[in-house]
Amino acid sequence: MTWALRPRSEFGQLSAIRAGSGPRVILLHGVGLRAEAWACQIDALSMRYEVIAPDMPGHGESVGLPDTPTLRDFTNRVATAMDRPAVVIGHSMGAMIAADLAIRYAKNVQGLVAMNAIYRRTSEAAAAVQARAAGLDGISRGDPTGPLERWFGGLPSAASSACRTWLETVDPQGYRNAYAVFAREDGPPDAGLGGLHCPALFFTGEREPNSTPQMSRAMAALAPKGRAVVLPGAAHMMPMTHPDQVNEALSQFLSDLQSAGDPVPERS
């Protein structure tokens, strides 16, 4: 099965799936998920690249952070594991971390892909996500029906079933800590986006109600080497629901990096 559990190895203080060889690509998943959410991308990209997909702190097999962490804490946990530059690809909260890496650890990031990333939520959207965060107690696992409804529209699928399993087994405290950061953040700072030196792709779905196409276009407009792509018919979980189209876009971005003379360094 595509999203079956896979073996892990250490990536700094994180636990990660590793596959392939060549230029390095790091995949960062969203809240409540685990590295297997990238299964289709791992299989496709590892044919040409060394792919590392870590579990976020407090998710999968990675140890959590202390209580009340900040976005910087999540980013630093990834940054300290990076022993050479890479292209960083993040989804949802993973996109927050990826963008923060590109801004604060610019020398280690050769390219950025921010998928389904939020930027300047409306007051209504901010209130809704903050209310959901406030309802988490860090002890019990909540009903995953709400997230699955937002992500998949309530339609049954193998991807939805996999996400249900992950949401039902995630560490409650790890989930609460990550969701609190996700709810509190409002996207990369404008100055940080304007100072990005690497190529950046802001990639979301046409039917995405929370990480909207307008958000991706606004971030791309600020980044000197930014570009926005909107995937027709896709919503929040497009790496799982539209893997072929996502893989094509990611492969093109990585190929363009190398053609432009900004290759990801080979393993030393």
C-alpha cells in the first residue's frame, strides 16, 4: 500500500525516511501527519535525488519539543540536522518551516517549495483556526472528522484513510504544540520573502479554501525569484490526492534549478 509505514533512520534529532542518492531534497509534512504523507513524492524523486522526509517533532517517530514551542524551535530542529545545502519542500505547516529555513538559514537552502502555505489569513479564518487550537488539551486525541472534512470533503479514499490513522495515533501533546504554532503564525514576513536569494515556488490547489491561490501569488510576488503555481481541481492534500501532477511540478522545479546553474550540491 502506498502509505504503509516505512523504516526510519536518524536525521539529527529527528527520525526520517531516506531514499535515493544524488542532490539532496528535504520534505517537511504538516500537522498531524508523518513522513509517509510524502510516499508518492519519495518514490518519484528518489530516482534522481537523495530524499529525506523527517517526522515533525512530536509526530511519527520523532521526539517532541518542550511545551509552548515556537516556529523557530521547529525550524531549528531541522536546521541542526542539515549538514549540507538542500532544496527544501514543505506542505502546510511544513511550508512554514521550509520558508523560515530559507529566510534564516539561507546558505543551507538552494531552493524552496512552499505547498499549501498560508499568508495573511482573513480575520474569520484566523479566528477559526485559533479556536480549534484552543480546543486541544494535549491529552486526548480529538475526532479526526473535522480535519478530514476540510482536507477531503468527507469523501472516502485510501489517502483519507491513511490520514485518519495518523490523526488517531499522533501524540496528543505533539499535535497540540504543532497546531498552536500553526494557528499563531500568519505566514512568512514580507521582509523575509523580499530577501530570499533562492528560487522559490509557491504551489497550492485551485480548490484550497485556507491556503488560497491568492496567498501563493502574493508570496511569489514578493520573492525576487518567486513563482506561483495553482493546481486545477486540487485542495489541501494535493501531494496525496494529485501525486502525478505534484511530482511533475516538483521535478520541473528541481530540473530548472540545475539548468539555471543553482544545482543542489552532490553528496561529498
